[in-house]
Amino acid sequence: MIKAFLFDMDGVLAESEELSVSIGVSYFRSIGMDADSSIFSDYLGGGERIFFDGPAKELGLTGSPYDYHEASAFFRKEYEKRASGLDISLPGAKEIVRSARAEGIMTAVASSAPGWKVLMNIKGIGLSPDDFDFIASGEDIKRNKPFPDIYALCLIRLGLDGSEAIVFEDSVMGIKSAKSAGCHAIGTGSTYPVTDLYAAGADAAVSDLSAFPSALDAVSAIEDREGKKKRVPITEYLVKHALRLARNARINAYAPYSGFKVGAAVVTSSGKIYTGCNVENSSYGATICAERNAVTTAIAAEGRTRIEMVAVFTDSNPPSPPCAVCLQVLAEFAYPDTLVVLSSGTEEVRMKFSELLPKPFTLNTI
Ligand code: THU
């Protein structure tokens, strides 16, 4: 189960690279060197030291007037002046952090940048340090990405295993760091080609975080992928067992108006079985079918999950399929090949979900 989102800062939550480079150019001007912004492109994302030492070397500066500590102090002063009040948030950044928190998912920042800059950037994207459960910056680790250290540190501080965290990264080094720490990794941005991010081990890639209107969409991007590998095996025993539970659930059906009693059972991705019966109402339209009762019970117990099998027990021959409303509700969680078993005790029908509802309604908002 995913319990935390770990965010790289630059190129994922904040767009601060342009500003950093322009300050770098100003620094070299201040010591009489005419540096072009392109000279920095090979030295981004690896922390502050390489950001200055790399271009200095290319400019032939090994000592005076170049001094890393002076450059670092210049950078901080300028960055604090020029970044304050600037909106540097990337699309979807604020939203996904807030949505994660609202869904009970922990959040952390893991950036190689110095702590003061990370804090400024958090403000610059319209968030506060309180929006994160942990903030790791360059000073907290000795070995930079692609070593796993910064993500390993986040996991230790949050008390999690890598399999419980999704890392959002825009760079090849960052994805490698996340994967070495055992985390799931989603590549973002256009700094690197998607193929490079996948080659580095990314489990998914998007152009920016607005691809996930809710934090749970990012969770699904990982879990659905995992789910494909980890389908619950539908054994004959499981089918019989689910039918037995559906038959028992039918005993409690409240059907004084129609006299038609239905029991249902659904098997979720966890392999657990949830049951339901129909519950009628004197205002007939308020009646709830057995299948929907079972589905909502499963979701209430487990949260977002998938339905691997459905069993329905009625005493009609041939056995009744779920109504169209229940099929639409099942479609939200079922796979097209989810097995639906209908039984009356004397007759049994087995179908794939897609045979009962080949074209479910889906909300295509993007
Ligand atoms: N019913 C179900 O429980 N599931 C279905 O899919 C179809 C109908 C119930 C609702 C009502 O209590 C009774 O059957 C007659 O419609």
C-alpha cells in the first residue's frame, strides 16, 4: 500500500532552474567573466558545488578570482532577492501535495539543493514546510543522487519501506536514486526524454503533475501496473466459496415488496470476499441491489481496490444477472475479464464481465 509521496524539487514541484542559471551568469560577470547560460546545462541537478565548479573549469578558472564559497554566498543573496514573491510552481504541484495530505498520504521533499533554497522554493510554489512530513536537502546527505541516500533517509524518517513510497523525479539520476532505494518512481517534466526515464527504471512518466487530478490517480498509476502482475488466481475452490458466501448473504435479504431475494459476493485484489443482499424500500426506487451492497461494503473496508470475481445467488432459473445499474457500478472496479458467476443452486452460469457490459460509461475529462 502506498503511504508516502517523495518529491524532488527542481523540475518537479518548482521551476527555478532558469533563475538559478541567470544568477550563475551574473556571478561570473561580477568576477569579469562573460559566461553564457548554456555553459550550466551539464551541471544542473547535482547540487551547488558542481553547479559552479563545472562552468568555472570550462572557463579556465581554477582559482582566483573564482572562489566557490564566494559564488555560493553571491548565489544565496541574489536568489533570496530575486525569488521572493515569484511564483515558481509547476502545473499540478500544489494540488498533488494537498490532495495527498487530504487522502492520508505522507509527503516529503528530497532535494540536493541547500536547505535555505528548498525552503524558499516551497514558499515560491505557494506551499509551506507544514505541508510536508519531512524535508531532506543537500546538507543531510554526503552522497548525492544517483546514490539512494536521500530517499533512504526519507524512508527511515517516515518509517516506511521503499515499496510504500512513490518518488516523483525529473532526472535520470533522480530516478536511479529512487529505484536504488526500492521506491516506485514516476518521471515528470521534459528535461529528459521519456525513454531515458524509463531506461533509468521509471515505472510511469507524465509531462507534469497536473496529469494526476487527485493523488489517488498517481497511486493507481503504480498499483494498476503492479495489479496487472498480481491478479488473484480464481480457483475452483474460490468460486465455490464465494458462491457459498453469496448464498448465505441472501438469507438476510430484505425484500418484502418483490419477494425476490438476492445475495452477492465480490472478491477484491486483496483476495478478501465481501458480501451484500438486496435491501428494499417502501419508496421502491430507494431499493439497493445485492451487488451494489457488496461492492460498497468492499470499498468501505479496503478503499480503492479492484474486483476480481463476482458471485450472485438468486432462486430464479436461469440465474439472474446483475441489473444494468449494478453493472455500471461494478465497471468502476472490475476488469473486463473479471469472472461473474450466477447461481440458483440448481443452475450455474459463468461469464466474463465484458460479456455482460461490453461498453461501460467512463468519464473522459481529459
Ligand atoms: N435486485 C438485486 O439485488 N440485484 C440486481 O442486480 C437486480 C435486482 C433486487 C432489487 C429488488 O430488491 C429485487 O431484486 C427486485 O428488483
